[in-house]
Amino acid sequence: MSSIDLIFATNNANKVKEIKAVTGDVLSILSLAEAGIEIDIPEPHETLEANASEKSAVIHQLTQKNCFSEDTGLEVEALNGAPGVKSARYAGDSRNFQANIDLLLHNLASFTNRSAQFRTVISLIWNEQEYLFEGICKGQIMKEASGKEGFGYDPVFKPDGATKTFAEMSLAEKNQYSHRKKAMQQLLAFLATAVEKA
């Protein structure tokens, strides 16, 4: 599959870094900043799928180019799936992840069940059609934060089968488990087939 240009509908540099680590030279990925697009797309919906679709649709309408977006939530079993779609704004609209982590640990303090999962939904608009891909990483919420790498809830999330939190891992280690990588691999497999048929 020769290199394909795709706009990634995000302003999150951490997400761009993780995605580019997965795609390598197969895709030429442009963040919104790299594409010269200054926009903060709202995430008003109640599902990851709808938010991902909103973001890719907005950028496609602006550019008329192939693009993709993603929305990711941390879904905690004991909290009935919260913070879920509200993960980035769990403790308020400031998107302060230390405050989000503090609130999460507070809300989980009385629970022995620490099971959780990160779930990523990618919305790809390719040749005017939308395609959705999902990646899940199951794990546990730690009782205290550990590690300085990554972003978001990474300091308190330890994936099943791992001995470290995401924040204690290098990017290469994280991508052995990453929900975002799993969703992106599905997108890459789809594109490989789509390009072959073209």
C-alpha cells in the first residue's frame, strides 16, 4: 500500500504521536495544525461513536478530503461505565486530567472491583463514505497514580497482562496493549483492501 494522505481531526498532540507510531510510513497523517486548520470541534454527544462521527464530518465538510477522527473513553465497571464519553471533562470543562484522576480515585475509593477498559472509536471518511472501527484495552484502575509518560488517565490504568501502568511504559510498550492501536490497525487493514480494489 503506497503512502496515503489523511487528515486526523484532532488538536491533541499526544494522540497524533501515538497514531503516527502505529502507521509508520504507510500513511501520511496531518494533524489539524499541520493541515492549517484552526478549529476546536465540540463533542456534544452521548456516545463515542457520535462524537467521532461529528469530528470527521466537520473536517470533511471543510476540506472535502479523506480524514478520520477518534473519540476515546475510560469505562469503569463499578461506576456503570463512567467516565466514558465524558472522560476528558470528568471533573469539569477545564479538561484537567489531574483533577479527573483525583475524582476517579475518590469515586472508586469504596469499591474492590477496579475493572475498567479504554475504548477507542475511529470514524474514517474515505471516498465520501464513513467507516467505524473500535479498539478496546481491558485493565484495572490502580489505587494511586504511577508513572510520568503518556497522558490522561494513563498513570492509574494498568492493562491486563502488564506489570506497569500506561504512564510507566514507553510508547512502544504501550502500543503492545493500546486500544488506539487496535482501532488503527483495523483502519489500516480496511485501507489496504480498499486501495487494492481501487
